[in-house]
Amino acid sequence: MRKVRLTKETTKGILENLLKRSPNNYGKFEDAVARILSKVKEEGDAAVFAYTEEFDKAEIHAGNIRVSNEEIEEAYSLVDPSLIDVIRKALVNIRSYHEKQKQNSWFTSETKGTMLGQKVTPLEKVGVYVPGGKAVYPSSVLMNVVPAKVAGVNEIVMTTPPGKDGKINPATLVAANEAGADVIYKAGGAQAVAALAYGTESIPKVDKIVGPGNIFVALAKKAVYGHVSIDSIAGPSEILILADETANPRFVAADLLSQAEHDELASAILITTSEELADKVDKEVQNFTEVLSRKEIIQKSLDNFGYILIADNMDEAVLATNAIASEHMEIITKNPFEVMMKVRNAGAIFIGEYSSEPLGDYFAGPNHILPTNGTAKFFSPLSVDDFVKKSSIIYYSRDALREIHKDIEQFAASEQLTAHANSIAVRFEEEE
């Protein structure tokens, strides 16, 4: 990993390098995605089937695109029972955490005849995209489906690419069934996003699409935004560890590599106030990389987007942390809770040496679908809020409106919107 002395200039350079990974910088794929979207919009199922055969090498048709109950039952027989138990334990934690996020409708009223409020309504139909391909992520199934279920979404439609045999990974199916997905379709890539956005003969149009995917999925979600809502445009995985001389270098190295193994574009950054720790972590990273199964992916990730940044003091380190706004952030210092209060920008914050990032990925309960590429400065993790909409409620009696109608008419007139003013004035014209 590159060891760099932390300054404003080096921070700026790192930010510029990290932003190269953003889906917004992959315009060369946009035309291909646009063609896929257009074809699915025009041809429906036929285009989805053709693209599935082209990209996934699977023969999918109207008779088998929807996962059957028999396929789900078969999946249970193929998954290790102990893994099913772990999925169920994780579900308890994930559901419990997200239930605390629920918001209720509220109303306030006054004796003079006014009532104001907010009505919270679950979305009717949501599409959950679950990636396939290089790796299988049943944990992402739980993280997408559970908050939608807790929110009260009426129908949760899941799509995921099939294997060459036309089947879905058994662990993915078990996780979807346990979490409460209502229907699962064998479709992936931009064509699945298009089907969810526009609807086809088999796949219904949804109100919102959530879930991470590859660059084609990310660009497709970006393109259909407006036809439907989306959660975010996910970029490659990231971890930033803020550590001082008290940190265990072996733990730090292991945690950095937990994200570097995702793909070649993943980023792993250590910011530390200790040069001694920096040197020890670098050696541990090299040792671990030699024996881990995804060695080539890890090495490419570290070569391109791996950094060890040495700060003069913790305040300087925190400033850089907030500038980078990483998806995952670990704080391993002698006073981690005090440091945490100074952190403004991070998707998820892990505190202390026994709160490693995979704890959040799989089991603790908070959602692991998080803002990337610096968007933690203004975006939040996926939550129950993503699956509801809010309507404002306004009621005024005649007496209540009479008290303030002149004020409204004056405000409208100042904006030269005479029809607005008239809409209020007409209700009291007989009193003039």
C-alpha cells in the first residue's frame, strides 16, 4: 500500500483518484445501457429473454422466468441447515434495528379550527435488485427486503440473474424467502432494471428500485430515475480506518482487506497518527494478501486505491476522514467514542477493535447498503424511510382562514400570482 504524509494536497489528490471509480465517470457504457433500456421498453419479455441468453447464457422464457415454490423448496434442501439458522439469527437483528426506524403519521390541531399533519404511507410495489455473477450475496437480500417489509410495502418484487442452468443460487432463494420477498424473477443486468421500471408481460412495473449491482445496473438505475424512484447509484466498496498507536496492526490489516477483496475498484484506506502502526499494518497486509483466496483482486485494489495516510494529529486525521466520506469507517483509537462525535461523513461507523466491518455486513442489524464515492456527505444508508412516502395534511375552518386571508392575498399579489390571491379572496367576497 502507498504510504503518504497527510496534507491538504495529498487529500485532494486521493479524492480525485477515488472519484475515478464513480459510475458518473463511465459514460462509455451509457449508450449500451440506453439501447438495452429502449429495447426492453419496446419489446418487453422478448428483449429480457434475449439479453439473458446473451449475457447470462441461460434460456429463460415466460414459463420459467418466475421462481416457483418448488424451486424455493429445493433450495432449502441444498443449503446447509446451519447457514439457514445463521440467516434467521441475522434476520432477527436486522428486523429489530429497522423496526426502530418506523415513523407514524402525526396530526396537530388548535381550537381556532386548524389541523396540520403528515401522513406516512408505504410504497405499493418495490423492485429489489440482487447481483449475481462473480459472487453471491444473500446478505444483501436481507438488507434490501427487510426494511421494505418493515415499512409495510404491499409487494416486494425481486430480480436476480440466473446461472447458465437457469437456476438461482439456493442461498439467495432461501434468504429471499426468509426475508419475505413476494415474487422472484430470473433476470439481471440493465435488462432487469428496465423491466422493473417499465414493466413487461411477466415482470410488473414497480414504484422504486433498490439494490446494488455492476456498472450496467448502476447506469440503468440512473437512466430510469424519474420513471421510478431509486435508492442510490452504488459505486465500488470502500473502507477507511482511523487508528492510533493503540490499534492492533493485524486487526487493522485484516479489516482493510475485507473490503479490498470485493473487486479491483474497491478502496481501502488507513489514516493513522502513528508511523510505527503504519509500517506494521503494511507488513501485515502483505502477509495476508499472499494467503487469501482473492489475492489478485486484492492486489489490484490496493495498487490502485489503497493508501496508508500518516497524520500529524487526530484533528487532522478527522478532517481528512470527513473529506473522504467513506462508505465504511472504523475507529480504533484509545478514545473512539470521543472521535466518533467529530465524524460528520460516513455511511456506517464501527467503533472499537472488536467491531470489524463484516459484523455490519452480516449480523449486527444496521443496513449494509450504504452511500459510496463521497456521497455519505449527503446520503444515508438504506432504511425504512426509503420505502415510505409522506403526504402533508392541511385543514382550516372558515373562521381560521378568515383571520389570515388578507396576509395570504398580499403574499400572492407580491409574486404577481393574482389567481392564487383570488382563490383565497373569493371565499370572503360577500364580506367586503
